Amino acid sequence: MTAYRFAVAVMPKEGILDPQGRAVEQSLPHLHVADVSGVRVGRRVELTVEAPDPLAARATVERLAGEVFSNPIIEAWTIEALAPEGRP
């Protein structure tokens, strides 16, 4: 088995209310930051999967992203393959 590293980014789907993003955006003028809009807040999950090959590892991550890390009704997710730990 080989270790594969991934990052899963989970964001609210377009058209879904994003109260955290709105709160951040509304606080920007207090920080004297202008010309910033469309702020959306999500989360990032990084994980290592032990699997026989990259396709099996990605399949595991896809299942976790769709069933555990996100609410598929209101959130979308993307997967990024990362370099193994200890490598650039």
C-alpha cells in the first residue's frame, strides 16, 4: 500500500446563503479594505489515504467528500492531489 495525500475544499453552492462570507464582507470596511466583494467562506480538509493505487485512493476521498465532509444539498466540493508528506 502507498500513502496518497489529498485536500478537499468544501464551499456553499452558488445561490446558497453564506452567512459567514457575508459577515466577513461586511466587516471589511471597518478594516479600511475596499473593493472586495463576493466573499465566500468554506473549509479545507487534508488527509492521507493508504491505497494500492492512486485511483483507489481518489475513490475513497470522493466517497468521503460526498458523504462525510459535505452536505451535497447545499455544498460543492473539489479534490486536489497533494505531494506526499516530506516532499515538495
